[in-house]
Amino acid sequence: MFAVEIYAAVRRFVFVEGKSRREAARVFGLSRDTIAKMCRYSAPPGYVRSKAPERPKLGPLVPVIDAILESDKTAPPKQRHTAKRIFERLRLEHGYAGGYTVVKDYVRIARSRSREVFVPLAHPPGHAQVDFGECIGVIGGVRMKLHVFCFDLPHSDACFIKAYPAETTEAFLDGHVSAFAFFSGVPLSKSRWRAFWATASASEPAPSRSLSAITYFKSGLAARGRETTKARSKPW
């Protein structure tokens, strides 16, 4: 099994750099089938069944189990079937000769598929999210790619965007300054949708330069104080 780094390198070579899969197979020394698999999956998928396992004894009775589980949805809780009760009914009413474990496993999987799952999504006031995106713009008649700084307040769905020629530390910090001026305050907390390691110098490690600049930036805000105090009264 290949490491996820190999998957990432191959997918970037094909999808970002626009190279063919044939060329990727030659450059990375892999078969075309392996390259095709890496293009289908963003990470090693492990073993994947090509078809569901056969159940020679339980298979014909799966519709019966599904009907029982469906009727249980509207039945009182104390009258709903357990896996053991379904197993007993299959033996008595349909002559099932298989084991209990197979029935129990199928009931568990079937119930998990039909169960509704709700994920609460709540954003408290004063929390912001920041990220960069990309778009195509025309400036002076020239079509070019722009890097868009996005500052979002999810509680109120208010947002601020500003385009830059490159995704650099300077753009990251200037975007914050512009957003704070636009909202007339500073949020209580902020998260980045993805890790930001921008740098304007290829010879200097990105984390060091970016983190130092952001640390100075936060220190400057704390020293000024009034923006932070002002933000606490904002109904974001």
C-alpha cells in the first residue's frame, strides 16, 4: 500500500499540473491501474469489496427483516423487535436454519442505515472564520487568477472579501486590518478554515515568517485595546 503522500503527489501532478495519467505512470514508475486508483481516491482506500458478501441462508429472508424493522418505526418502543426476537420469528415462521450472529449483524447495520442523524450547527456571536479562495478576474483587459481573502461572521452571515494578486503573509494581515475596519471592531475569537502558511520569500521557511508576523499583529491589537473592547458589544 502506498503512503498518502504518494497519492497527493500523483493527484497534484494529474489534476493541478494537468499532466496525463500515462505520463504520471512513467514519472512515478507506477502502473496505469495504480495511477487510475490514485485518481479515484484521495487517500489509500484499503480493502474495498467489489460486491456485498453473500448470505445463502439469510439472503432470501432479508426483505422479511426489512419489513419487520420498517413496522417497528411506528410501533411503541416496548413492542419493537430485538435481534433475538427477529431470529426466533425467522426460525418459527420461515424455517430459517442459519445462525443468530448473521441475523444480529444484519439488524444492526440495517438500523444504523435508517437512523436519522442530526449534527447541531451553532455559531456564537463574536466568532469569525477566515480563509483564502481563488477566482478569475479581468484587470485592464487581462484575465488573471486572483486570491480572495474571506472574513466571515457565521452567526450573522456577514462577510468581507478582498482580492489580492497573491496569497502572502502581507495579504493575510492586510485583509484582517481591512475587515476590522469594515466591521468597526475585532471579533472575540477567530478560526482558520485551513492551515495558512503563506510567505513572500521562497528562501525563508513559511511557518517561521507567517507565525512571527501574526504574533506581532495580535500583539499590536492587544496593545491598542480599544478594538477588542469595542467588539464585545457587537451583535455578531
